[in-house]
Amino acid sequence: MEPLHEPTADPAAEEPVVDPGGSESWQLYANCLGVDPDLFFPERGASTREAKQVCQGCVVREECLEYALANGEKFGIWGGLSERERRRIRRARALARAAQQSQTA
Ligand code: SF4
């Protein structure tokens, strides 16, 4: 299977949820299989519209997004979201976790 995205994980990122041994079976159902991977890694300032359109109808969008979040993927479009959009989710989740911890402390 052709890789969907080049791994760009930050070594300091959280432990991957997905087993690197190959349990990412969701990738078999990806809409982007066979699509030019460059589309998902546009140059800075270039449009992400085409990639996001491919993601729009993807049945494994959620799995893809969670994979990217769990593995600290910093570049490219994953789960239909850009780096900036994923950063927002990570921040929001971190804030929610902190709020939850302060309530239980
Ligand atoms: S959500 Fe987009 S990048 Fe992720 S598997 Fe589906 S088509 Fe590919």
C-alpha cells in the first residue's frame, strides 16, 4: 500500500494510539488512496481546498484525524484539517483536560 502521508511525527509527541506495527486498517478505506500525496502537503500559503474536498467524503476521516493528533503530525492535511486547525483542537482538548483535573482535585 502506498503511504498516505509521510511520517512527520515529533519524537516528543504523545505515544501513538495506533500500533506502528500495522493496525492502521482504516487506511485501507481512505479516500486519498491513489491521490497525489503532494496535494495533502501544500506549500506554505497554497490552497488546501482540493485536499479538503477529498477528505470531505472520507469514511475514515475521524480515525485519520485522531491518528494525526495522537502522533503529533505537524504538517499536511489530516482528517480534513490543516496544521492550524489541528493545533486548535489540541489546545482545546488540553484546556478541557486541565479544567477537568481542576474540578476533580
Ligand atoms: S481524511 Fe483525508 S487524509 Fe485522511 S484518510 Fe481520509 S482522505 Fe486521506
